[in-house]
Amino acid sequence: MPAPKKLDLIPDALRERLKAALMARGFADVIKVTEELNFWLEAEGLELRIGKTAVGEFSLLLKRQRDAFQVSKHVLAEMEIGEESAIYQT
């Protein structure tokens, strides 16, 4: 069994903070965000260090999720799914 990814080992609160930092920067500035994440880890007393590649991959995943959500929202609006579901609820 492969070792877990380092980002899977960080506390959920720091993962959410990382997510917010990446989103605030438009999923860019990965090097700076990585430095901040490692500073937060050190401040928490954790000896874990995360590389920019891992943060970059996480950033790309978040961006793809956001884009997929936007597309699905558009498709559902085009299909008027909300109106159809209201018909079945009455």
C-alpha cells in the first residue's frame, strides 16, 4: 500500500486555510502559498513540510472542481431542472 500523500496528513483546519489561500490568489502564486503553509505547519508544532508540487497539484484539483461546478450549474440551468423538480413535488 502506498504511503499517504503529505497533504492528507495535515489537519483539516490547515487544509481549509490552504484552500482559501489558493482561491484568494486565483489558484496561482503556488510558491508563496507553499511557504505560508509550511510556516503554519511549523507554528502548529508539526514537523511535516509540504513541497510546491503537492500544493500545485492541490491547486489544480481545486480549480478543476470549481470549473466543473460552474459547468454543471450552467447545464442544469439550461435544462431547467429546478422547474421540473418543482412539478414532482406538488
